[in-house]
Amino acid sequence: MSLPADAVTALQAFQNAPGWEQRARLLMQWGERLPALSDEDKVEANRVHGCESQVWLVGELRDGHWQFSANSDARLIRGLVALLLARVNGLSAAELQQVDLPDWFNQLGLGRQLSQSRSNGLNAVLQRMRDLAG
């Protein structure tokens, strides 16, 4: 399965980062680039349950491909969510089912940094995407 362009960009950036500090800085930068969600989108119906932080997710189907927008009140989570969006945006519903979350973050060199609760939270976000894609 070929990666979306944003995912390729992310992989190149993170694989070129020499150490954890650089990767952490990159993570924050990715989070800062997330477009803000409108107040209409930051409603309970769009909140992802299973995250310790507040995470909101909206998605729409465009020409058979899913485009998601998400944001969080926590900086680190925002970065992780941005990287998840890079991996999934533009996929079909079938491709979305095949995304391997731990593998993706391991490729980025961030696997070890995911605590159990963060990992659970990101899995909840991915599961919500799959539910929306139905």
C-alpha cells in the first residue's frame, strides 16, 4: 500500500532527525501546523472517548477518499494526531481498515515514546475514523 504524500514527508523528516530531542521538536511543529477546529466542530458528538486529553475529530468523504480534521488541547497529543492524519488522509475506507498504528509510529521512531495511555488514545482516534468510514 502506498503512503499518502504527507506521510512520506513525515517519514523523511523523522528518519532524518538524529535524536529524540529533534524528533520531539518536530512532533510539536507538526502539532502546531494542525488547522484549528471551529467551535461548531468542538462539540461532544465529535469528541473521541478513550483519550485522556480532549481530542475532537471530524471526517468527510471526498471522491471515495477520507479527509479528517482533528485537534487536541494537549500539545504532544496534537503532534501525534497530526502524524496520524498524515498517515490516513486521502485513504479509502478499505485502506483505513489496514492502517497499522504501532508500525507507523515505529517507522517514525516514536514507538518507544508512546505511553500505554497515549497509545490507547491514538487507537481510539483511529477506531473513530474507521467507524466514521463505516
